[in-house]
Amino acid sequence: MKDTVMERRRFLKHASLSLMAAPATALLGNVAAGEETQAQHPYHGAASVPAKATPKVSLNVRDLGAVGDGKANDTLVLQQTIDRCSMLGGGEVLVPAGDYSTAALVLRSNVTLHIAEGASLLGSADMAGYPLTQVRWEGKWIKGYSALISAIDSDNIGIEGPGKIVGSPEIRGRVDRKTGLRLPALLEFTNCRNVLVENCDTINAGMWSIHPVYCERIAFKNVAIKSGADGIDVDSCKHVVIDGCTFQTSDDCISLKSGRGEEGYTINRPTEDVRIANCTFTDLNFACIGIGSETSAGIRGVRIENCKCLGARSHAIYIKSRPGRGAFIEDIFVDGFEATGAQQGFLRLNTLNSGKQDEFPVPGDEGIPSVKNFHFTNIRVHDLPALVEAWAIHPQKPLIGFSLTNITGTVKSGIVLANVKNAELRNIRVTGYEGPLLRIDNVTGHGLAGAEKLDMAKYPKAPDAVATPAVPYKLH
């Protein structure tokens, strides 16, 4: 299996080289004017909000015996109502006003969970109520606890508000320190299709709040997310929409992933075609949008439109990986982004050393991730310490295709680029910076006149490629 995967990846790699022969201006097209073409956005239009089917039945959990007083354990009634709805052909499970104490619940195909105004699902603190299963954690499949609400191999499912889903405040952290088991997420969808979560409030204390894995056609619309960890972790999914959501998190608001090391590389399920639009981000400890560092199956076709960062401990956008991940990050388009309160700057790119190294990293040149086509236009920044930090790009796999156009606002320092080909810098009108606006090393393209030479001796060197193991890796 590994040989087949490697041959396929090499074929795709060499096939893509012929496309790079086109002039940089042809690749950039009309980015500055805000126009989009199918060539620029090869995934444009595929990610859309799934349509809701007309329900065949509507079941009220109160009618089946739910109490909703915040004290009685309503788990069994809630689950039985979901199961019955599915058996009757699908439809709506109504959770009317009240506080429903519950352990883990499992959604079924063709069922929408409607949490009404004034209704709250309150997660139990008793870990016995969260069954152990296989869960993905930091790009690896491990044993861990089921989410408060989960779905596996299900189609046409939904959760809608305006009610609340609240994880137990007593379950804190991401991993149980005694057992090493991953703790429950709030919502987790695995290998599901046509999923819509909308118009509800979610609150979680410890683990990632929302975690779709191996899903296709999944959307989060007008969801308020308060999390003691990540907000939404999109993990090896395709055709994803995150629209109109608000985030208050203690780690990445949104993180895009696709597996780590040889396991993720061999499974080879990329995250692709993701549209993030009209969202507002506030983060306490890391980035608003993180792409990586678990990128071993690749990430491509990401569009970020009309979003706002109100605060971040590090950067508004952080794109990251490292040798040993392999695969690619490509076709990232950001149009209309306003950033304030990002304590380290607007944008950071790092393919040298982000994230912990895997036990079984992808070796050699194949293990160095490739990066291509990162485009940012119509960006407004307010009093940030830096505009762009992009010196940590591996010299053996430089970034091919990078543009900054129509950038305004105030920053304390400008742009640092290293190992970038076909760059385009145009209409950058920021003020307040000290020293040169642009410092570069090993960069080609347009809009580079007057740049200062970057002294790379002041920066960490690129790590060596991962050595090839004596015994080839296989899934185990």
C-alpha cells in the first residue's frame, strides 16, 4: 500500500510542475481587483450549506419522558427519542425549554436535533457516561472518550438552535493525565455526509469543542462557540462551510488538519474545499485560524472571506507544518480580513518546526511539505506588531506563488520573506513601522524593489530531512 501511495504522490507532484511554468501574472490574475476565476479557485462553489430535508416525523423528548429540570438524568430518553426518530424514517427531535442533564448521545442518519429557545443540553461530569472508542487526537487514531454528541457513518444529520449545548465544566484538559485517554469533545462527527449545525450556542471547558473527521459536505452556520481549547477542528474533511460564527476560545478558533506522520500520510485523506466566511474571532492563547501543523494528508482549497480578528495570543492566521509531515498546503485565498489585537502579528508561515515530531515521520524529501499559492487581498490591520513573518519556509521546498495586495492599516514592523518564488506585493499602504517595510532572502517576483537583504544567520537553520527507517512503515 505504501508503495502505491508514494507513486501516486510522486505522479501528482511532477504533474503539478508543468502548471508552474505559467507566468506569475497569469497565476495571480485579477486578485487585486477582488475578482475570482475557476483557475484561481479550483474548488470554488463546491462547499455549500447542505439543504434541510422536510421531516417525516417530529418527536418531542418530553412526550417520551424527559424531565428537563437539570437534575434528572435524561440520557436514556434523549437517546431513545433520537433512535426512534431514525427508525420512523427520520425527522426532527425537539428539545423544548428546560435543562437536560445528559451523558454522551449519538445522532443517527436523517435526524435533526432541534434545541429550542430556553433549552440547554448539559453534559454530565461522570466519565462513565462517555463510552471509549477510537478517536482522532493531534492527527493520530487513539483510544479515547466519545463526545457529548457524536455521529459515526451517518448521513443527513443536523443540530439547530437557538438553544445551548454545554459541556461539563468539571471535565477539563484535553487528555486524562492518569490514563492518557483523550477527553470528550463537545460535538464530533466521524465519516458523515450532509451535516448542518446552525443557530445554536456551544460552551465547552476542556477538549476541542467541535471536531468533524472524514466528513463530506458539512456546515456550521451562525454558531456561537465558547471553548477552553480549540473552537472547530476540521480534520481530513472536504466541502466544509463555516459561516457567520463567533468564537471565544483559549486555543485556535479554527484549525485545519489532515493527520500526522506516516499514519496520516498513508491513509491519505486531505482536508480540501473549505470556506470560512463572515466570522468573528477572539482567542486567548494561539491563533484565530491555524492551518496545520497536522498536515500529513495535505490541505488545499481554503477560502477565507470577510472575517474579523478581535484578539489573538499569536497571529490572526498561522500556516504551519514541518519535515516529517510530507504532503502539501496549497491554494489558500484570503479576501477581506480585518485584524486587531493579534499580539504577534497578522500572518505567520512556518514549514520548519511547528508541532511535535511524529513517532513515525515521513522520511526524506517526501517528508518535507510543499507549499503553493497563498494569496491575501483586501486586508486591514490595526496596530499589530508585525504584518507578515514568513522566513521559516524550507529552502528545499520554497513557497511557489504568494501575493499580498490591497493591504492597509498600522503595524510596528513590516514583511519578512525567505524562500518564496513568484511573489507579488502590490498596493501595500501600511504605516507606523520602524525600519524597512520589506526584508527578503531567496525571493523572486514583483513588487520587491527597495527590499533590504535579510540576514538569515540570525534565524534558525532548516532541519535535516528525516532519515529513512530500516523497516518501512505500515499501518498498525
